Amino acid sequence: MVKICCIGAGYVGGPTMAVIALNCPSIEVVVVDISVTRISAWNSDQLPIYEPGLNEVVKQCKGRNLFFSTDIEKHVSEADIIFVSVNTPTKTRGLGAGKAADLTYWESAARMIADVSKSNKIVVEKSTVPVKTAEAIERILTHNSKGIKYQILSNPEFLAEGTAIQDLFKPDRVLIGGRETPDGLKAIQALKDVYAHWVPEDRIITTNLWSAELSKLAANAFLAQRISSVNAMSALCEATGADVSQVSHAVGKDSRIGPKFLNASVGFGGSCFQKDILNLVYICECNGLAEVANYWKQVIKVNDYQKNRFVNRVVSSMFNTVAGKKIGIMGFAFKKDTGDTRETPAIDVCKGLLGDKARLSIYDPQVTADQIQRDLTMNKFGWDHPIHRQPMSPTGVKQVSIAWDAYEASKDAHALCILTEWDEFKTLDYRRIFDNMQKPAFVFDGRNVVNVEMLRDIGFIVYSIGKPLDPWLKNMPAVA
Ligand code: UDX
Ligand code: ADP
């Protein structure tokens, strides 16, 4: 029986291994982590992450051929294939701070593999890492090898949160990079055999190591670039009276461009886009490619601009001050169908409003009050470091309260800001909400989810990203 061990039971490791276990009953899959709480949660009925469909998959194979454990050394030493899916945060200090990836967790995982292994291993990079990390890992392993042979593969994961299970079941492609030597090709084939249990062969792409590593960074940079492009257009639409949804639709109909990832928003978030682009920028700079680095940096700058623009729009529409005013924040996760808040645009928007002394009442169907307080007190780039290293002010942010539902968050509020596109925000009783709000009552829709005409009929002043402006907003000072 082939044995797989995955180091790191997070958003990538957990769901990916569950889907491998479900589709490969003949393979034993053990997911290990240093976090005892995370492993206990995986072993309970309350999984540590919210992901539609995940519960059902885990239920079917947990205890059969899927196991979660903190006994890292035992399972690593027994495995034939080791996936490494640990976090690779942005460095907060030292060389490349604020840009380069911090490979501390990766390096300690590699050293541990070298320490405990007694048989040949295939080590698979799952977490996104800078190009040429595999080479560094290979060096650590071979310099401590005690005669054991290691093959390093890069197998970047392309799942998106909120749709992880369907992405894993029907991936657009599986990418496997490895050494182009006989042993390297054998290792590639061994991993290919795992995926071949459910992924059609023509969707499994094999490349050299560096191509696989770079492709992941490139794919995320291209996706984020589309969002920054459409968000840049949204500012121009507001200035001209064009409608960004109509522009996206017309542009996306060009089969060379395609319709996906063209939704204007308050900005992209998530654990990958900003981090991977910063990584790409750093790699370009290190290779003397300043122009290329600046090109990609602009994708992040437009994203920051979009979040600032939203805050400015809120403040300028409300008579240039939100001091002491209650604002209901609808949604805090970086997208719908996840409880993940890493790099969510809600953090910057809330911090911006708090900077103008607003009082916030935040509602999200999946994010805990603790997490919101932690996010609003955390330093930039702190979000991807382990929780026990996060600063948590004893009282949290005083101007912030957490609401149980959208109605509580909006009661007596002057404005609502929709920051996550949760489906439930489309069907709220907006008449009831309007009746319980201060007047004039504003809705700032950062995700273009509400029916603008209907809300205006009720009496709201509505702002939607990239849409023709409400007459009220037209007469307010222009936003930068
Ligand atoms: C992304 C990549 O899609 C995935 O392939 C990779 O493995 C990890 O990074 P993820 O961050 O989970 O996945 O979610 P994604 O659906 O890409 O959304 C990222 C951000 O972009 C979200 O904040 C989302 O709201 C925003 N977005 C997405 C837009 O603003 N507009 C769009 O049209 C699409
Ligand atoms: P991702 O979104 O990439 O899956 P997460 O932060 O959700 O990232 O998951 C990474 C996991 O890796 C965390 O649960 C963390 O505790 C775990 N981890 C980090 N370093 C190690 C290590 N050396 N050994 C085992 N687990 C580790």
C-alpha cells in the first residue's frame, strides 16, 4: 500500500488530502501538523475550516484511509510520498522584508524529513514557494541524506477557497514539475499515478521543476491582474457614466479574453494573490529585472487604490465625516463561502473607517469575533504567521462590535458597507433594514450584489462599484 503523509493541515493540505483519500482507497493518507488544536478539530465533527462539501468528503474516508495526527515523525518516516503544505508567509524582517517569502517553516519541515527518514522519499512541494526553492530543499535533504535518496517534485495547488472541493474533483489541470533524470521521471510518474485515479491524463501536465514553481506564481499574478484591470476600469466608469458590469460582459465575450475573473470589487484578498505577486516582484528585482518588477507591483498598487477609493467614497458621501456614526459592515471574509480573512479587503476598509472615527458593527456568517478583532489589531503581514505570535490587544478595538446578523449590524446605522458577496446579502429584507436606520441611509456595495433600483425605490442612497453614480454622490467632492 502506498503511504502518503502531508505536512500542514491547513486550507490546502486538509481538503487536498481528503480528496486524494476519497479517490484512492488503496492509498493511506495521513495529514500531520504541529498545531494540536488544528489536528483535534480535523478529528472532531467541527472541522477547522469552512469549505462547502468538505464535511461530506472527510466523513467518508476519515478512519478508513484518511488520518489526522500530530505524530509527525512517525508518519513522515513511514511515508513513500511526503507533501509539504506548510505556510510560507511574507518576511516581516531582514533581507527582503515585506516582499520575499519566509521559508522558515519549509526549512524546518525539510530538516525534520532528513532527520527521521529511513527509506527513499518523494518530497512534493504543495505550498507556493519562490522559484528555485526545490533546489534549496534538495540541498538540505541530500546534505543530510545518510544514503537515502530524495526526489523533489513541485505540484502547486490551484484550488480556490469556497470552491476547493469542486476544484479538486475537476481540476482544469494538475501540474507536476520534477527533475528530467531517470529517477526524477520515475517520481513524476509515481505522483501522476495518484492523480490518475480521478483526473483524466490529458489534464496532468508535467514540466521541469522551475516551470512548475513559476507557473503557480504566474497564474496567480495573471488572475490578480485581471481584477486590478477591471477595478481600474471601475473608477473610470464612475467618472464617465459607463457601467462596469456592461463593460466586463462586453470585454469578456471576446473568446481571447474570456468571461471569468472580471467582476469589479472593493479589491482582491486571500492568502495568495498579494503574497505571490510580492514574491514575483522580489524574484524579478533579484534578477536585475526592475521594469518587470514594477509592472507586477502595479497590480498591488491598484488593489490598494481601490480599497482607499472605497473608504474615500464612503466618507465623502456622508458629509465628509463618519466620526461617531455607526456603520454596518456586511461580510468580513475575503470572499463568500469561506471563513478565511487572510488579506481580506475588509481589514483595510475597516481600518480606514476607524481612522475617521466611525463606529463599526460587523457581521459575517462564518468569521468569528475573535478573528475579526485579531485582524483589526494585527500588523501588516502578521496574518500568515501562527496565531500564538499574533498581537491581540486586551480589549480589542473599542469602536468595533460584532453582530449576530445583518439586521443587528444595520440597526441605527447611518450606512451599510457590503464587503463580501455572501448570497444572503442579496435577499435581505432591505425595507426592514431601511426603517431601522438613520436617515439619509446609505448603502455602499463593494461587491455589486444588491439590486440598486429596488434599494433606491425604498429610499437608500446607493453606491455600487463602477456603476453610474447616484445623483446624491455626483454632487459630493470627487474621490481620489
Ligand atoms: C486564488 C486562485 O484563484 C487559486 O487558483 C490559487 O490556488 C489560490 O489563490 P483564492 O484566493 O482562494 O484562490 O480565491 P479567488 O477566487 O481567486 O479570489 C481571490 C480574490 O479575488 C477574492 O478576494 C475575490 O473576491 C476577488 N475577486 C475574484 C474579485 O474581486 N473579482 C473577481 O472577478 C474574482
Ligand atoms: P495554506 O492556506 O497554505 O494551507 P495554512 O496556514 O492554512 O496555509 O496551513 C499551514 C499549516 O502548516 C498550519 O496549520 C501550520 O500549523 C502547519 N505547519 C507549519 N510549519 C509546520 C511544520 N514544520 N510541521 C508541521 N506543520 C507545520
